Amino acid sequence: MQMPVVVGLEPAGNYHRVLAHRLIDAGFTVRLIASMALARTRETLHNRWDKNDPKDAQVILHMLGIGATMVYQDPLAAGISDLQELSKTHEVVSKPRPSSGTDY
């Protein structure tokens, strides 16, 4: 009997979106691991704050095992890609801009 494969991803910019989309197309279950939750769990398990990929992989496996994940919603499949892009654009234009030194 084959067990289903569950893939855990930490969101990294937009890179995880293409990978997650392809994995879902191939029939895998994709779960997201929040970056802050990953950092806090890594700190708790290893009693250190330093980050490295092998350690993060172990922590992601642990978080998958205890169910500390989020369901990945593919923006294209869910029909929310336009809303997501609008939200990201709002974030960029809402950030304070560095002052040029002259105020008018």
C-alpha cells in the first residue's frame, strides 16, 4: 500500500508558488510552513537561532508530523491570483519611501 506524499514548503518570495503549483498538478498534497513558526520551532528544538537548510528540513518534517502547517491554496486554481497580485502591489506602494532630503 502506498502512502500519500505530503510536501512542506516555507514561502520564499514567489519561488514557492511555481513549485507548489507543479507539485499539486502532479497529485501531491502541499502544506505551507509559516516562516515565523519555523524560526520559533527551530529555536525551541535546537536551542539556537542560527538558520541552515538541513536543520530547517528537520524542523519542517517535525512540523508536518505535528500538524503545525497551513493548507496551500494555489492562487490560479482558487481563482484568487488577481486579488493576490493586487494585495502585493498595495504592499509595495504603501511602504514609506526613503526621503530625498528635500521636503516641499
